[in-house]
Amino acid sequence: MFRNVRHMIYDLIEWRSQILSGTLPQDELKELKKKVTAKIDYGNRILDLDLVVRDEDGNILDPEQTSTISLFRAHEIASKQVEERLQEEKSQKQNIDINRQAKFAATPSFALFVNLKNVVCKIGEDAEVLMSLYDPLESKFISENYLVRWSSCGLPKDIDRLHNLRAVFTDLGSKDLKREKISFVCQIVRVGRMELRDNNTRKLTSGLRRPFGVAGNSVC
């Protein structure tokens, strides 16, 4: 609703500027005023405000100088025009939804683009960041892992890939889009000593992979 009203206000501001410019011919000015009044009446309708009755030129009818029958007929005409506009927009929206569904059905696969900006997690050692798609209802992963090796200093191990950590999850078909829920899961694996506090050089180990953290976010 907010987006619809915002778009209508932008249109009214633009049309008002055209009217105040004084450069429009009389016939175009008359048509533009009709568009403005039609847009205002339509906005009042979807916001459940009072309907303003107007004459053929778009001017508000004065109830002190207009008969009750004329006001009633003008109100009927205005209501009919607004209802036709609502039905037209509803039909357009339905057609868009139908076309979108048909496009999805005709497309063999889809893709999800991921751009990793940063990993804000205090680990103290090197780590591996694994990202994948997960179906929580079926309790299984539906994609391969995208692996990024992260250094203990808070930067990618491959420094040449800084600000260029991108991946595309491909081959997501119609079956995947019909899933009730898909989550994007990020797993962090610490790579290093058995214990972070292990300072005894005799017991020092390295290269061990230990689960450190996990995060998830709903994709759809």
C-alpha cells in the first residue's frame, strides 16, 4: 500500500509541475487535469477515503449549487470509473502472476548469486567457511558447499580474491522453487590446534579441523 501511494504521489508531483509550467496546449492541459483528478479519486478509494464528485472538467461539484439528483448521478459515474480502474489493475496483476508462473515453468533451471563481503567472527586461527543451501523440512542439503579459506588475521587466505568472493548456486529447478522453505547455511570450521589454549610445544598440534560455528538465513 505504501509503495502504491508513493508512486501515485510521484506522478501527481510530476503532473503538477507540467500544469504549472504553462507550456501545455489547452487540449493537453484538459486531458492532464482529468488524469490528475482520476488519480486522486483512485487514491482516495484504495485508502478508504471519501469519494469526491466532479463535473466533466474535473472540478469539484458544489452541493449548494448542484441538485441532489445531479450529485447522485455524478457519484454513480465516479464510483463506476474507480471500480473499473480497480478491476483493470486486478486483471493486470493476475496476468503478470500467470505470465511469471508460466515463465518459471518453462525455465529449466535457476541460480542463486552469493557475494561474500566479510566474515566477522573472532576465531584466533585459520578457518574454513562453507556455504550451502538446506531444506529444513527434509533435513538435508540440496547443494554443494562453496568453500572459502579464511586466515587468522581476518582476511581470505587467497588475498588476490579479496572483495571478489562470489559464487553461483546453479541448477535450481522448479522442484526446488516449490519447496516450502529453503535456508542458506554458513558453517565455520576452525583449522589448527586441538585446543586454542594449548601452548605446550610438546603437545602442539596443527591442521586439525574442528566445528566452530554455524548460521542460517531463510532464502524463501
